[in-house]
Amino acid sequence: MEPATLSPDNTGSLRPEPPGGHIPGEAGVWILLFGEMTFFALLFGSFLLYRTSDIAGFTASQAHLSKAVGLTNTLLLLTSSLFVAKAVGAASRGDTGSAPRLFRFGLACAIGFIALKGFEYYELLERGIVVNSHVFFSFYFGLTVLHLGHVVIGSVLLGAMSVATGKLLTKPSHIALIESGGCFWHMVDLLWIIIFALLYLVE
Amino acid sequence: MDKSFHASTRSQRFLVWLTIVLAVVFAISYVGLMRFFPPPPASLSAEEVAPLYSEHNIRFRIGVIFGLISGGFLVPITIVISLQMARLEKGVPIWAILQALTGVVGTVFVWLPVLVWGVASFTAERAPELTLLIHEFGWLLFITPLSLFPMQLLGIIVVAFTKDEPDGHSAFPRWMGYLTAWQLVQSFGGPIAVLFKTGIFSWAGLLPFWAPFALFSAWLAAICYTVLRALRHQQQLAATGG
């Protein structure tokens, strides 16, 4: 096993490699990530449980959602995740030029996601579809509003990280924090993919 | 580190224990006397809500008395957390001030609902619709106000990630920063309860009640533990003149 070092390793990272392998971010952030994912898993489980009692009603309600809008939002988040992954890599190599730019590209996708979600809500409300139209829509609004809150928090983090990575990060703990922020964004992306599958695709 | 922020570690430990004792009293009155655990469903009609207060009326009102006495249980720990934050901040401890003020004002939303439920139980024989109104007011007051709590948590997160103190000696190890960040992210479920009367998004459901309840209990226990551990360390430092 290689000793911990602050010089760039073969991946070009400035972060010392702890013995036993590299945990993305740091151990602590997984309290947040696993915690949030467990919590969402309970919500998804409740959705499937409610769905079994009224599959016809859920399918009929689902037809009101636009798969194209959902898919566009999925692509936006996947693209932003790619930018963020590249940005975190750039930040850990000490590339103060491209890291902030890549974070801003990721943020632009996130803003696109938020705008499209707003459009989708507006469209549904125009057609008179609200939270109590059907249990399906209770879940639709509940899950997507909650997820949207995560997107907003994540966007604030992306903005903060684009500012922070404009300067060279020298402390390993700062790079760990950037990696943790990136992991949070990937989690937001992952949760959306499951929400997209459950609300728009399951038949 | 600014020495002027050092307060008696003994007083701080006393305040942490005051929080723990009051929280236990609050839990007993809330769970055992008011019997609001699990919460009554948000979909109850006026005729279903009235008996919550008229049956066992005296037991309920004794619960209200103890709830009113202990409802400020978050204030002592809030102050100690801010003192511990101020030790670690450079210059004017702005995050400690934010944490203290939002924590103290935020405690109103723990304490005041008890008084509102007290009003509901005070004249239990009134028209059921009136009791329903005050009952719903109390519950929405308890579950949905959010604005201050995330600000309070934000200060703790910032200090946990920027401090210059080894994790083992600090009241805010990095994992506490992440646990608090989780609590912040999670807390946004509360206001959603305004939209729902049934299911997991209603005030008696998984999202606004059970998840925040479980996480908040764990978070409070964790921060009491890390603060007491940090105070023990500071006491040793003071004893050895370090």
C-alpha cells in the first residue's frame, strides 16, 4: 500500500490516499447520503404499497404526466452530474480555471431542471390537477416538491463550490468538502432517476 | 481563540443536563399525558377531534401544565452550543449569534402549540367545529413552521466544517456537520404538511412527523453527547493550565 502523500498521485489528485482505499468525500458525508437514501426508499416503498391497492387509478393518473418533460429533466440532471464529476476532478487537480466553469455548467442544468419543473406544475394546475385529485398526485407533488427542495439546496452548493474552487484549495479537508458536495449532487440525480421511473414509467 | 468567550464549563454542563431533564419531562407529558404520540390523523372531523380533548380532560390538562413548564427545553442547549461555536469562530461570532437567536425564537414553536392544545382542552364542551379549529392551529404550529430551524442548523454546519480543532476535542466533529446537514435537508418536509390531510405527507405521516421526529431525537442526543465530551476536555485543559 502506498503511503499517504500530498503530491499528485497517478490520478493527479492532491488528496492523500488513506490506507484501505478512497471513500468519495469523507466517511461523515455518508451519514447524510445513506440517511437520505434510506428515507427516500421508505417514501418509494409507500408509493408502491399505495399503488397496489389502485393500479388502474394510478395508471390513469400517470397518463396526465408528460414523459417527454420527465425525460428532459432526467437528461438535464444526468448532464449536470457529468459536469459536476468533471468539476470535482478538476478541483482536486488544482485546476482553478475549469473547475468553477464546470460547476457553473452543472448549475445551469440544475436551473433548467427547476424551470422545467415549474412549467410542469403550472401546466398541471392549469388543467385543474392538484394534490388531492388522486393519491397518485399526492405522491407526485409530495415526492417532486421534496426532491425539488434538494435540487435547490444542491444548486446553492454548486454555486458555492464554483466560487470556492476559483482559488487553489490546499487543505485536504477542503477538497474532501468539495467531493462531498459533488456526492450530494449525484445523490440528488440518483433520487430523481428513481422518481422518474416510479412516477412516469412504471406500468 | 478569543479568551473572552470562555464561560464556566460547570455552568455549561449544568445547562446541557437541564435540557436533557426538561426534554424527558416534555416527552412524558406529550406521549403519556396528552397522548399525541402517534399524532391524531390530519383528516379527523370535528366530531372525531372533540373527544381527544373531552375524554380524560384532566389528564390532558395536567399534560399541558408539564408541557408548558418543560417546553423551553431547547433553550439551554442552544446557548451552550453557541458558546462552543463562539470559542471556535474568529472575530465577531456571527454564526453563534445566528444559532442562539434562531434557536431561542424557534423554541416558541415547540412551546406554544402546547398552550394552543391547552386552549382546546380548556372548554372541551364547546361546539366541536371550534375545537377542530384550535386543534388544527396547534398541529400546524407544531409541525410546519420552518424558516428559523434551517438557519440555526446552518451556523452549526459552517462551524463544524471550518473550525481549527481536532474532531476528538470539538463539540462539532465533521460527522456532526454532516448529521446536522442531513437534519437541515430533512427539515424541509415540514411545510409540505399544509397541503395534505391524509397519507405519508400529512402532519401525522412519515415525511412531516416520523422522519423529523426520529432524526431530531438522534441529533439532539448526539449534540448533547459531543458538547458534554468537549466540555470535559476543556475542563481538563483548565485543570492542567493548558
